[in-house]
Amino acid sequence: MKSVASPPPCHLTFASSLSPPRFYPQNPRFRVLCSPPHQSQSKMGITESDSRPTNYRPGILDDLFLNLFRNRMVHEVGWDSEKPGYDGLIEVANHLMMRRSNPETKEAAVRILRALFPPFLLELYRMLIAPLQGGKVAAMMVARVTALSCQWLMGPCAVNNVDLLDGSSLRSGVFVERCKYLEESKCVGICINTCKLPTQTFFKDYMGVPLLMEPNFSDYSCQFKFGVLPPRPEDDVALKEPCLEICPNARRRREFAGSVDAMQCPKA
């Protein structure tokens, strides 16, 4: 009778230090980690792995979110575009800004954001969740919800660490690799008045969470910093940005004016 060779022994190796388990779902849309790896941080508090957004595959909920957001915007504007989908949304956003002053546009955009939530939910969050641990719990929670639910609007994004004013670091940031809303609108003014300023106001005033948004108009990325207060308007560099080169209105102004002043976005 032939002898059967026994398989090589199996060795199980355990890490010397215990670390919290991390969950990797199969669906890349939900691959948001709650415990970051120990890596060195850059000046912005973003690690190398943090700043690499996950691949995003549009799902059935994207159409639901898009239609809901667009319906709220159409109700506020009183006009709708004939274009379907995201292209129509951008036209409505442009209509919202062009028919109002900058402060009026910001106030209208805040109303749109408020209309997306039941009023009692915002109030309960501000009263019960926002005060926990000096606001850190609320900041981390909204960062994760933003990364999970807003990629249909902004494109691929990932939760990352941000530096707080007290010198500590908190996983309450969201890095948007290339903002679809900015790229499709091609307008600094739309970014500032229908997104950055009203979103900062909405989270601070109605959810009790300070927020600083730092759009990069060179590569169209954007850094959300929940738990960080925005600077005064006169100190916010984003509000001093010139028009984008791809802005059709800016090209027309440069052709007629032929001056450097024509580069400044009149709606920023």
C-alpha cells in the first residue's frame, strides 16, 4: 500500500499589536474605512491612501438622488430645462444664479438643501448629535454620509483626515478627486454661490457642524473639512478666484473687454 505524503503544516501568524477590524464590502461604493492605517500625514492632514478615492459605479439610487435634488431646485427656480439628467441640472443651476444676486442665490441654495431633509431630522441632529465630544462625532458622521451619498453629484471621493484648530487630527474630511459639478458647470460663480457658501451655511446653521470647503480651480478637486470653521469672506482665497479658462461667459468678456479685470468672475 502506497504511503500518502502529509501536507505541509499550516502556520497561523497573528499581528503583535491588535488593531480594529476593517470591513471591505464587495460594492466599491460603500468602501469607506472607519479606522485609517498608520501613515504619515501631509500638510493638509491627508495620507497617501486617504487621498485616493474609490472607483465609483453609478447605481439605481443615483437617479433617485438626482431627480430629488433637481425637483427641489426646479421648485425654487420656477423653471426647468428641457435637457434630461445631469445636463439639465446644470442648466437649472445656471438659471438659479443668473436671475439673482449672489446673496439671493446663496439663500435659495440653502433652502434647496433644507428641503431635502425632514425638518425634525435636522433639528434632532443639531440638538442631540452635534454636541457630542465637542462636535467630533457629528463631523465624522456627516463626512461618511457625504462620501456615500453624494458621489452622483461630485464624482469619486473618499473620507480622509483633516487637521483641527486645536492641533489634533480627525477623520472628518472628504476629498473629491475631480468635482463633476464644477467641471460640468465650468463656472467659479456656480461653485461658490450654489455649492460652497450655501453648503457651509447649511451644515453650520441647520446641523450644528462647522464646514470649510476648499475647491481647487486648477484640477477641479475639492476638500471638505467638517469640524473646521471657514474663514471670513475677505480672507477666503476661493472667493478671489478668476474665471475658469473654459467658462464660455469669461471668453466672451475677454473678447470684448480685453483687460485683466474681465478675468474676475462677476458672480464669485
